Amino acid sequence: MKHKYTQKQGKYLAFIYYYTKIHGYPPAEADMQNYFKVTPPSVHQMVLTLERRGFIERIPGQPRSIRVLLSKEEVPALE
């Protein structure tokens, strides 16, 4: 099944996927904020959007609980 996500959403998915693979745990929203040089509300809205679209799951209120629900083949390369 081919998922449809925007280029920006793909960049966030790739960051979450590869950050988790490298560090052994998911990124915090602050990690994404620093990497993408955006504001905390921007990151939070993207996380909510990715969750709503079924690309990730997380446990609200629990830090570092983001999990990508796509296979490795469906995640774009991290640029």
C-alpha cells in the first residue's frame, strides 16, 4: 500500500524513523524543533497531522513515544 504524504511530512517521517534507528529511542518534539529550525507549535501540529493521517502513533503525555507505522521502504531518505 502506497501512502500519500507531502514532501514536508516525508521529511519529518524520515527524521523520526532514522533518529529512532540511530539512538534506539524516538525523538522528542524539541529534537525535531532543533533539526528543522521551527517553532514548538509547528512541530506539535506536524506530529498531530502525522498521527491523524495514520503515519505515526504516540502516547499523548508520554515523552518520546512516537512510532512510525510505515515500513522502511515507505519512508523517504533523510536529506
